[in-house]
Amino acid sequence: MIDPQGSIPKTCRAGVVVNEGPDFDVEVQIVDVPQPGPGELLLRMNVTGLCMSDIHYMSNDVSIPPMSSFGVKCPGHEGAGVVVQLGEGVTDWALGDRAGVKPIWNTCGVCELCISGKENYCPKLINSGLAVNGTYCQYVVSPARYTTRIPEGVPDHVAGPIMCSATTMYSSLRESRLTAGQWAVFIGGGGGVGIQGVQLAKAMGLRPIVVDSGEEKEKLCLQMGAEAFVDFRKVTSTVEEVRKIADGVGAHGVFVTAPQGYKDALSYVGSRVGATILCVGIPPTGTVTVGADPLIFAATNLHIAGTMTGSRKDTDEALAFAKRGELKDICEVRPLSRLPESIKQLRKGLVAGRIVIDFNLE
């Protein structure tokens, strides 16, 4: 292994989950710096984004094995940093290269899904911050083959969230098959995932409508390209407002990034034929069902689909949007000491855009 003499400490700071479950908390603790194995990189994270999936992992409210079953205590799956150590056999990375960690830490690489470019559905995939320690830790190990290269011109605090939120929304928009000029509704569009969808939709020539609440989120959404913002706390019928904006007919596509929006998702398409509902936000297990009378699907050619993060190619293409200036800064940057407070705000839905933790800030 290549190790710059004296440049890597034995311990580092990390956000650690305690009391995993409904009453979890997060503490900043000192942990050991991991060692990269063959084919792996050691990265020093500059930033990590905070995502609602982290909340699901820490609260253990979705039907997947808990973090503790893997011995994992550090969540996080959207980070940007630099390579500081190379594992045995790594030849295509150099010390100092900029690198990103995604929600998927690694895949088998040989199954039909991996070969066809749908490796984000690989049955043997390993999730960052769930099955291995994630980006809440200042130093993380990442497989060289699955680590993302961050291009110059894309700052770390923009690149970090792209690893998850923008990749997920780009994958979802691509799967929706919407075309330029069509109406795209983002339920929860003022949050960290939805706002990336708004920017990408605008860049693709779509007409974004956001359903959310609060002046801060409204301002951010309109700045980032939303054509309209419907504050569900200020109108009598959110559904009627959206239909009115969307030509009096309804949306061509509905992207549900806030789980509480599923109950009205089908209503936003109105009488639009061939519309698509995209399931993006994940609710706690057993709390939501999406569906309708089969006649509605048959009569209006209605589609419901879901997307789970994105592929490596999706991440690279999302980064290209950022390099062209079409994915802008949507973050509030905070030091690691504010991580516990930030997690509480995220859990309550009080965050506009994304909170990014910068390990280099005091």
C-alpha cells in the first residue's frame, strides 16, 4: 500500500449513531482510521451531505437489516474528498485525486443487472452507511472500481450531494421519459432531493412545479428554476392549483420525494393521458400504499414506477450538469460540531435544500 509518510492519523472524528431505533441520537466521537484492503482506496472526506435515507437507517424504520447487524455506526452515503492512500493492486488512481462516495458502496459487477448498466439493482450490492461505515466519518475506505471521480470545476459541497440526491433524481427523470415542454411536479421539491430534480428538470427543458411549504423553500425553488411553487399550507386545494397551472389538465409527471405526498400523487395528473408517477421518497415500512382502480390505469395509460438511487453512469452525467453550471449550490455548509443539531432539523423536515457538513471547519 502507498502511504504518504505521516500524513494519515490513527484516529479521526466521526458522526456516530447511538441508541439505534426510533429514539436514536447522533454524537461526534473519535474513531479509528480504517485501512484500505486490496483494490480499495482510503479517502479523506472534505464534506458529507445529510440525507433522509440516513434517518431511515438510524431509526430502523424500513424493512432492511439494521446498521447494527453489520456492526456499522457511521451513516452517510454522499461524500466528497481526496485519495490519501492506495490499496494493493490499485493502479488507476493517484494520491490527491478528487473522489466521491455514493449510496452504493460496491456491487458484484458480473450479474445481468451490473452488465446492463442497472447495477443500482444488483442483488449483491453493498450500501454505504448501512452495511459499511459511511461518509459521516472523516476517513473512509472505498472500492477503487466503484469510487466516482469528481471533475475540476465542481466544488466539494456541490459534488457531495450529487452522489445521492442529484444522481437519484437524474435516474428518475430519465426513467420518466418526459420530454421538453412537459409539466413535472415535485412533491417536496424544496428538500435536498427534490431541489436537485427541479434544477435537472429545468436543464432538460421541462416545466417544474413544486409542492411544498415555507418562504425559504419557495425562494430556493424559484431561484433554482421552478416555474411555480404551490404552498400546501396556503391554498384550499393543492391538487386544483397544480392542475390549473398545468394547462388546466394535469401534470405529465409527478415525482414524489416527500413520502407524505403519496396520498395525492395520482390526483395531480388530472385527466392527462400517459402520465407517470415516480416513487422516489421512501416512507417507513407499512405506512403508505400507492394504487387506484385498474380502470383508471387502462383509460388514461397511467404509469407508476420507482427508482432506487442511480448507476455510476447516472452520477457521472449528473456531475456533467454541475460542471456546465446547471446544478448549482443548494447547500448550507456547517461544521461537524453541528451534525447532531442538523440531523434533528432534517428529521423534522425543517431543511431547505441540503445541509452539508464540512470536516475542515472548526
